[in-house]
Amino acid sequence: MGTVEKAFQVIEQVVSHQGKGLLFSDVVSKTALPKATTHRILKSLVRLGYLRFEEETGRYFGDLRLSFLGSEVTSHFDLKRYIRPHLLRLQAETKHTCHLGIRNGTVGVYLDKIESSKAFGIKLFSEVGRSFPLHGTGMGKALLAFLDPEQRKEILSGRLEVFTLNTITDPAKLERELKRIRSCGYAVDREEITRGIMCVAAPIMNGEGEVLAAISVTFPAYIDKDRGIAQEIKAVTGCASAITGLLAEREATAERR
């Protein structure tokens, strides 16, 4: 493995744990690189501004230069531009914050976000270009559920991080959850990454039935207790289905040209 590959391996591991950051020992453990090599790569990435070292906690995080590069890519991504009008309509219908996300290796990445005008007293940490865990979010589970079984197995072979008491970290239980998602066509995050916050997500497919992205609506958990989430499920699945259909038509039209 060359130096560039090792550097990207370090970056991917740190960014996939952006919420809490990684200790030096964690990076060594997760990458299986020699300590001296890991230290040299981390030092270079911090110096270049791609990673940030927090002295108080001894943890590494993705830094602004990395975020800038990600934002530059995602801001020009055609899928985002195509789906945004549908996401705007979904937000107008539900009045909730809406997201568009894609899978990037072992993590998800926020591609677009339409904020709700109602704060509901909660703060969301989702930002365009920021990563999110696949096993602990609605969009992540929607992306995972429709992957090839071998791909899914490879992604879930590592340790599944705990975010709240509701985070699903047992592989067998998570597989049952993903099977349910494939059956019903949508995923629900029941306070699995942030206490007090739920979301409903659904996959967007291409013409060959492969998952391209996922969309979601995010809202306070008390809404489920007060009236249920049937409205959110209907809105999200309807929007995802409409986008999938239009993308299939677009692909078919392109093939006929």
C-alpha cells in the first residue's frame, strides 16, 4: 500500500467518526498501520489543514480544508441539482427539515439540506458535506438496506458505534431491521443517533434498481407520540418514488438518443 492510500485510509477513518473524533490509538487500531507511519501521516494532514488535533481530548477530527473540498464537489453534483426541487416540495408539505444523502464508502454524506422554519427547540448537526453513520441514521439504513449483500456485509463487519441507547449495534438485529426496510420501502430512525430526534427516510433508485441516494425528513420524537408518523412516511415514500420514476424516465430517454 502506497503513502497516498495510507493517508486516505487515515482520513476516511477519522471522518467516519467525526462526531466524537479518534484518539491516536484508535487510528492505529482501525487502519492497522504502524504507529510511526500513522503518526507521520496524522502530523502531515494536521499541518496541511485536512485534519484537526484537539489537544484537550487528544482526538483527531476532519478540518475545514477537507470540508471545503467536500462542499466544492457536492455543490456541483448533478444529482443534488436534480432532486432539490422535489426536496423543497417535501419540506413545504411536511414543514420538517429535509435531507438528501449518498453513500461514500463506509459512511453517508449529506448532499443537500432544506431547513425547517420551525426549530422545535432542537439543533441538528447535519451539514452539507458532513458524513453520517450508515447504521445509526434513517438515510444510512435506507442506503444500506438495498445494497448488494456482500457490500453490506463488508461495511458492517467493523465495530458499530453507539450514539444513544436506541442505536442498533447487534449485526443480527440490524440485518432484521434492514430486511424490514426492504419490505416496506422506508427506514425510521427512532432516536438512534440523537436523543429526542426521529427521521423517516426512503431510497432513490436508478433504472436498474440500484440505490443512488436517500431522502429524509427529521422531526422531534414527541410528534410520533402525539399523532404518529403516518403523514411523514407517506410524504417521504411518495417523494422518493416520484424521483425514482423520473430518473428512470430520464435514463430511458438518454438511451434512446
